[in-house]
Amino acid sequence: MSEKRPIPTATPLKNSESSHGTNGVSATQSRSSQKALSSQEHIAITEQFSAKNYTPLDVVLTRGEGAWLFDVEGKRYLDMLSAYSAVTWGHCNPRFVAVAEAQMKKLTLCSRGFYSDQTGLLCRDLAELCGMEQVLPMNSGAEAVETAIKAARKWAYEVKKVPDDKAEIIVFSGNFHGRTVTIVSASSSKVSRDHFGPLTPGFVMAPYGDIEALRKLITPHTAAILIEPIQGEGGVIVPPAGFLKGVRALCDEHRVLMLADEIQTGLCRTGAVFACDHEQVKPDLYILGKALGAALMPVSAVVGRNEVMDVFTSGTHGSTFGGNPLGAAIAREVIAYIREEKPEVRARELGDYFVERLKAANLSKISSIRGRGLFVGLDVASQYGKAKAFCTEFMKLGLLCKDTRDQTIRFAPPVVVTKKEIDWAVEQAKVVLG
């Protein structure tokens, strides 16, 4: 257990003070006039009052701009995580902030019980971007994955005519699709599954990248294959060349849906608009999120063909905030940005440059470097310990990254990062990993 930190005590309100402040002073104004807390004080408060579902590095962030973050003491850090691809377009990108501010003054939420002037336009724009026919907007990535699972099962029963409650979805070892009970039921991670049972049945595990092993697992009850085109949390694992094409071919042969979880890899992160594009593969359903909300709102979506999406009818699925006008307006601007600026080209060129520089640095503590676009994994050789310790060293030097699967360091900066900033990151890598 980590060492207990002292807990700073907030100044209590006087009896005459309400939550709205006193003498016309709002609670917000009162809070802003209080003494600023240090990083250690913020960490101590979080450790006391927040459930322990994450193990953050000891940095307390207060502001972001472009590819940079700033802590409460004013130190700046190059962001090499991008909030797991949610900050693909940079922190507080003025283009998206302006759209959000304008929409916030008009309408933020009306629920899907009514139409809004943004929701339908988002569905149209996203369907066109994906070359698909229908869109179901949601909020978090996990919600989108759950939506795709529900769609695949309902399609299996109503269209493919799989016997009731017999539908199976094939997933892959090392996957990460979210943390709901159903999704962790499809995980090979012990920590994700333990003591959350009874788990949801209907998932079959295949080794990632092995097309022949996958072929043997397909049965008449197989509804879908759920796949990350590149496994992010799994360690930035790029499958063998031709694997995605092989998955698509198997799906076509056996009338099985291909569900592509592009929540982290989609929307230009890997040097293509979608990671499936690297093999000219189109799934039956795209599962999108993260970058779609421009780091301002959680926005996700499932995008697919009519044959699959038509299984949803009134009352069969929904979300109060899904497709809300604020999130929809932001997401529409993201789509416009992709069409106009083609940021996937920048991600591809900078990603190639970054990997070349890292490999040329001859980092002695690294056993392998791999990636695609601005989605890069570095494996720490086991004799040097776990990756997290090195992430802590990077933090001390002003670079923020995170470990995954014990030995892998992920570098995934926003696409607004510059070559000069990448060069600086490589110099820090030489210090920490050389």
C-alpha cells in the first residue's frame, strides 16, 4: 500500500453561509479566492476521496495547450499520451473550443425524445466519412462497444437465424474494449475480470494475429468477430501484414460480422483515417470514440450498414446524452477538420519520423520499437524492470507517457506535435532509456 499523505483541511463555512456563498459572493468566487493547493495536497485529497480505479503518476495538471500540459506549480510537460487518443487534435484546440462555446449558448441537451438540429447532421456526416449508411451516437467508448455487441447479437438472431441465446462473438487475447461487466467478460486480463462475475457468456477467445487459429473457432453460431486493428492497451501490437484482410475474408465466407474497435486507432491516429484502411478493409461496423469529441466532450458512435443497424427499433437501445447537440456539434467540426486538413497525412509523416529517430537513438534499455503513425510502443527489456518506473523518470524531465502490460511504454502525442517537439522527446528518451 502506498504511503499515506497528509490531508489538507478545507476552511468550513460559517453557519450563516450557504452553498451559494455570502453577501452576494458565489461559492465559485469563494473557492477561487482560497489559497491555491500544491500538487501534493491535491494528490492527498484525491487519495482520500477517490476510489482507487487508477494509479496515476504524481503530477497534478491544471492547463493544456496544443501538445503541452501544465501542472499547478507551473511546470510544463509534453503530452505523449493524448488521453489515450482523446486529445488527438491537441489540448483546447481553438477551432473546437469556438464551436463548443457557440453551441453551449444555444442548446446542449434535449434527449433523443426529440429531434435536434445537430444530431441528424452528425449522423449524416459520420456515415459519409465512414462510407456507411447509419450511425448510432453514444457517449463513452465502452457504450459504443456495448452497442456493437447488442447489434451483432440481435442481427445473429433476426437475420442470420442463429438459435436464441446461442450467438457467439470471437474476441482476441490481449484485447481492451472497455470495463463494463459484459466487456470484461470478453477480456483476457485477470485484473479486469476477477470478482466481477458471474460474467457474460457468449465470447470465444482467439490468439491475436493468428488467422488459422481464428478460422478453427468459427461455427454456425458465430455472430461476429470483434477486433482492434492495432491493440492499444495490449501494447501497441500491430498485427501481421494481411491479418485484417484475412479476418474480412473469413467474415465474408461464413456470414459473420466484422466489428472494428477503432476507438483509439480511428480518426487519423495511425496515419490513415481508420487503421483498417492500411489494408483496404472495411468492417461491417466501425466503433468510434475518443478523438470524435475533440477532448471537450465524450462522444462515441457505432457506424454501419443498414442490414445490421436496422435491428435497432424504438425502445431497443438508447442513451439520454447520446447524440446530444453539444457533442454532435463538436463531432461535426472534427469531421470537417479531417476532410479539410487531412491530419492523417501529418500523423503518418511525423510517426515515421518519430520511429526512425527512436530507432537511431540505440536505446539500450529497449528491446523493440513498433507502431503506426503517432501510435508507438517501446518494450523495456525485462532485466531493467517494469515500464512504469521509466514513465516516472520521463515525468521528472517534463514528458508524460504511460505504461501498459508491464513492459511497454506508449508514445502517442497529439497530431499537432511538431518535429522540434519530437526531437526533444527523443533526447529525453536517450536520457531515460539510453
